[in-house]
Amino acid sequence: MDNKIELGLIGLGKMGFNMGSRMLESGDVNLHTYDINEDSRKKIEEAGGVAKTSIKDLVSGLWQERKIIWMMLPSGKITEDSFQEILSLLKKNDIIIDGGNSNFHDTLRRHKECEEKGIKMLDVGVSGGIIAATKGYPMMIGGEKETYEYCKRIFDSFGLKEGFDLVGKGGSGHYVKMIHNAIEYGMMQSISEGFDLLKNGRIDNLDLKRISHIWNHGTIVSSFLMEMVEQAFENSCEIKDCNLEKILPIIDDNGEGRWSANEAMEFGVPFVANTYALQARYISRDQNSFSFKLTAAIRNEFGGHTLHKK
């Protein structure tokens, strides 16, 4: 036995695999995993982890006194089914961590179900997209302080320094991440509409790629998202598509914007810019807008989200 902390990680998709790889690289985590995809299981074993072929085998293979299971799965049925199975396999004081983008209403219910069985739970809003694989992951964490402190070595192993903390009681991690993502909608929409005006306004043939580069150096709008704008233009220009002609103006949404808009309406909180950005995503599916093309390209750069092409 060693003094590493042990974790069972379920879900080795875009985020889960990279998170697990960083945990292994830290040398502080004994990582046991499960994913339905055999190739993903092989890759994590090549990186130094242990791969199991079922959730039951994953849980039973953990030997530390308090078992910790981290779900990194899409919100909805797959998370719910996995949660219920895990809940049936754990004992008092074991820990479930949900790191997916679950609806916070579901998260609040799951905290209660865990409490009834004496099982602890943390909900973690993980940010940073695929870029965080090289820099570390920001995280917004909800739950009891004792549980957070017990698991902190895990967060330290792959998190971005100063970029994660306990933000409040159970459910608050997913709640804060939901609103974070709604703000992200609004920021991307604003940036993309600005570049649309640069392209289609009074002055012809502006160098949008060069402008994004300038705006990334000391201007008020310089930001991670502006860096993704510059990167999107660079990648498109490399294939001689600086005007994004090959990209369809279709912007998918993952739910957080809708949930945030509903929350704002329920509590009577003005949420104009971010609600408009959500509606713009619906509009995008029947338009030929440069701003929608650019928003789709930005999302692909930082999150690997689907980019619809002609």
C-alpha cells in the first residue's frame, strides 16, 4: 500500500480522460476507471491507470477505507443511472463526486438521497474546456467542507492553482457553473457580433485575424475567449477560409443557458444579455450569419464542441 489517494473515475470522454491523465501525471492519485468504450480503457491503462469493465467491478476494486467515486458523464439519464448504481454499492461516509454539467435541481435531489444513506457528495462544475488539459482545470465545488478537505488532494492533482475552491453547500457547484456558462454565452455572442460588424460594416477588407491579435494584447476586451477568436481565425485561414465560408452558422447548446434563463425568470432577476445569447443559438439554426459562424468556431476551439461544416 502507498500513501496516494485512491479514486474511481467513471467516464473517459474529452474531459474525463484528460483529467485522469493529469491526476496520474501528478503521482498523487491511484486512479481506477470505467468507461463503456474499450479504446478509452486501453488508453488510460497505457497512461498508468487501472481500467474496469463495469461500475460494480470498479467499486469493489477500491481498497481504501473511504471509497471515492467521480462521475464525469453527460447530464441526464446516463448520470442518473450511474448515480443510482453507485449509491447502491457504497457504504456510510463513502463519497460520490458529480463532475458533469448536471441540472442543479437533479444535484440537490441527489445530495438528499446521499444524506439519507449517510453517503457524502460533492458536485463540481469543471471549466476550462480541452485547453485545461495542459494548464489545469478550474472548478466550482459544492458540498460539506469536511468532504471537500478530504478530497482536496484529488483537486490539487489536476486543478489549476487558485482556480478551484468550495463555493457553498451541496448543489452550489453546479449552480455556479450553470451561471458561468450562461455568462459565457453572452460574452461569445457579444464578441461575435462585434466581428460581424467589422466584416460587414462601413470599412471593407479589414484583417479580422490581425485585429483579434491586437485585441489580445492589453486591450479591455483581451481574454481567454478573445484568444480563442484569434485561434479560430488562424485555423480557418490555414485552410484558406478566413471568412469562415465552410462553417455552417449552427450553434448547439448544452442546457446551462436555458436553465439559467429559467432561474432568472423564476426569481425576477434581469438576465437580458445572456437570455438573448441563448435565443440567438436557436435563431442560428436558420440563418447565414457571420457572427453565428464565429461563435460556433470559438466553441470548437476551447471546448471541442461540434463544428457543423458545409
